[in-house]
Amino acid sequence: MKKKPVQPARRGASAPPEAPARVVVLAAGVGSRMRSSLPKVLHRVAGRTLVEAVLDAAAPLSPSRVVVVVGADRAKIVEVLDGRGLRFAVQDPPLGTGDAVARASEALGSGDGPVLVLAGDTPMLRPETLRRLVARRQAGNLDLVFLTFRPPEAGDFGRVVRNGRGKPTAIVEARNASARQRKIAEVNAGVYCFDAAALGRALPKIRRNPVSGEYYLTDAVAVLAGGRGRVEAVEAEDWREAWGVNTRRDLAAAEELERRRGVERALESGVSLLDPATVRIGPQVELAPDVVLHPFVCLEGKTVLSEGCEVLAFTRLKDTRLEPGAAIGPHCDAEGAHVGPRAQVGPYSRLRPGAVLEEDVRVGNFVEVKNTVLRKGVKALHLAYLGDAEVGAGANIGAGVITCNYDGEKKHRTTVGEGAFIGTDTQLVAPVTVGKGAYVGAGTTVTQDVPDGALALSRSPQVNKEGWAARRKARKND
Ligand code: UD1
Ligand code: CA
């Protein structure tokens, strides 16, 4: 991994804060190299679509406007990005990245800040790097700063041509490059920070590429670098960040790069990994020191693991929060759940959205919890379904207890009081309340509220028929 010091800002901290950037994300390409009916930018890396990964990288810069350029398959993309406060520009047919930016100009409007142009297929981009480009552009009052990187193989990426003084003069697409240019190791990431006026000057000067018939945004470098143009290139600190996805091979590589990046981040945060080769940690996961992750753990979305948590083998957590000292797994699945301090979950438990487990709760094998609060110290250790319920502190939920929360049309709530004991194989037919300290006998179907401290039973009395087995045998042998 190559580290480069951040270049010092020429005008330093005294420069006035710059107007917020406007952002264009290019997502109108056909993506034919994926061989997929799904638009390329909707393929996922570490559980997140490529285009959302790019938007998430730009969001911390608080852009004044974000325009996504979409093409013929725009309906699916617009649907996925709905609710993010974005503007969409249509480019149909796709005539190249330069044309795509031109199509965005109306939606982009005007503004004083710079214009960031981002390829929609670079899922590993980080906000820090975008900030670096913005700061560099402002400090040097540059027309354009773009991101470069040096992957192990330059492949189809555009080659960055620099002059004798190290200034970039052109980006040459691999297919247009001379044999000599193809040997250049530094390539274009497809991430640009333009001075707004310079972008406006450059776009009309970009000519159709004679080989492909497309307008290449990359030609803006040669257009602006000519004469007294001020163009610079900044190399990514870690080449993996700029990895672009065109093929399934690239996508699989991105998944593995992202997985490695998650593993490294975890190790740096003070997390123990029992088997780093099989753990997956998404880019938005927060990890505290002294977390322990066992083999084949998968952490997705906005999962937060606090100090001293343990996640045992074959457990998937999505958008789930674990408080200090909580443990979950092996073989658990949790989504949208909150697990309190020192709570223990598993093996084979399922926590669904709205499952809230307070401190010292214990949830065991084949227990499913959905939209339910289990207060401090509740135990539900075997084979239960708890949905749309609130269970008071210290209550005991026996094996096979089911909240019958759905009447075929509506959901209803179940309340179990503090310290109540719900016997094995009880059905709680909601809406229903079991009072504080009440007991429900095994096998009871609870259809009426149970007062505090009462015992509820609904069993047909047992009948014992003495000598029945012998009489049966005798009848059979007749
Ligand atoms: C592009 C760059 C290349 C760079 C690479 C980095 C150009 C000409 N080449 O190549 O220098 O090394 O990215 O990953 O820019 N798009 C549109 N409309 C179009 C064409 C593309 O919106 O008409 C979008 C695509 O959806 C994609 C992005 O622009 O998200 C980049 O296009 P793509 O075709 O993937 O370009 P590359 O060949 O990878
Ligand atoms: Ca690409």
C-alpha cells in the first residue's frame, strides 16, 4: 500500500470556507459487460448498491445538489434511490461520460462551489478522498483535480499522461492508447473535482471519439491542461479505493477488496478475529475495542458493536446494535434489533426489526422475536415466538410459548408483567395482558387478561385409565 502525504494547502487555513460542492453521479451507462438484466450500478458490494456506495461517499460533504444521470433503465434506479432528495437527469442514448455530464447541467443549476463528477461504479470511494480533492482544487485555484490510482494491473482503465514536469496533460483510454501509453501504471479513477466555470468551458470543446463515437469526459483534461490551464491529479492513498466495476470479475474483486478493508479496519479498531478469512464487515459497521468475531460472521448495514461484544460463528447482523458485553450466536440472524448490555442470544435465534432486548436478557435456540421489548433479565430460552409484545423485567417465557398476534387481518399486542412466569407451550391470544408476578400453567391458551399474581390454567382435566395397556394387548391377541 502506497502512502502519500496530503499536499499542503497553498492558501492554508486562512482561505474563506468554500461554497458547498454540487455533485454529479454518472449512472446512465449500458453496463453490457455485466451481462445482467439489472442496471450495473444496482449490483451490490458488501450489501450496498454501487450507486448508493458512491452517494454515501459524497453525502458527508453536504453538497448543495446531487444529480444522478440515468439512462434507458432509469425506472429501477430511481426506485432504489427514492427518498434521498436527489435530482435526476436523463441521458438516452448514452453517448459517453462527457455527454452524460452535459445532460446534467440543467438539473445541476448554478452555484459558486466546485462540481464533483463521480462515476457510479466506484463503490469503495471514501469521503476523505473527495474532501482531499475539493481542498486541493480550492487551495490551488485549479480548473480541475482528478483522482488517479495504481492497481496491480492497469487493464482497461484510462492511462494518465504527464509531461516532463509531472503535470497531467491527458487521459488516454486503454483502447486508444499507444503501446507505450498502455505501459503507464497510473490510471484514472473517474472521480473529478471541477471549477464550475472551467467545466462549462471544457464540455463544448470535447469532440466525439473517432473510435467509439462517444464524448469522453476524460478529454476535459487535455482541453483544460492546454494553454495556461491548471489541472492536477491526486493519487489515491490506497489503490483499492478507486476500483471500478465493469464486469462480474470486477464485482467479485470489489467484494473481496471490501472484505479485506473491513477486516483491516476491525483489526485496527481493536477487534479480535478468530478467522479473518471468513468474516465480512460492511463499510458502515461501527466497531469498538475488544469485540470478538468468530468464523463466518457477516455484519451488514449500520450495525454497531460496542466494547466487549462477541459474535459467534455463522451469525448475520444487519442494522443491529449490540451494547457492551452482549453476545450473539452461533447461527443467529438479526435485523433491526437492539441487544442490551450483557444480553445473550443464541444459538439459532432470530431477531427481527423492532426486537429490543434490555440488559441481561437471554434468548435461546429457535426463539423468534419481532417488534417486541424484553425488559431487563427476561429469559426466553427455547422454541418461542414473541411478536408485538412487551415482556416485563425478570419474566420467564417457557419453551414453546407463542404470541398469537395476528388474527388474519390485524396485529395485536401482548403484555406480560414484571416477574411473570409463562409456562411451557402457552398460547397468548392477543390482545391480552398477563399481570405482574402472575403464573400461566403449561399448555394454557390465554384468551382473557390474567390479574397480577394470579394463576391462569386452561386444561381439560387428566383421566388415568388403570390397566388400559394390558387390556388393549389382550383385545389385539383375540
Ligand atoms: C471510465 C473512464 C476511464 C476510467 C474509468 C474508471 C471515460 C471515457 N473513461 O472508463 O478513464 O479509468 O472510468 O473506472 O470516462 N456513463 C454514463 N453515460 C455514458 C457512459 C457512461 O452515465 O454514456 C456512466 C456509467 O454508468 C458509469 C460511469 O459513467 O457509472 C463510467 O462509465 P464506464 O462505461 O464504466 O467507463 P469505463 O470504461 O469504466
Ligand atoms: Ca467503469
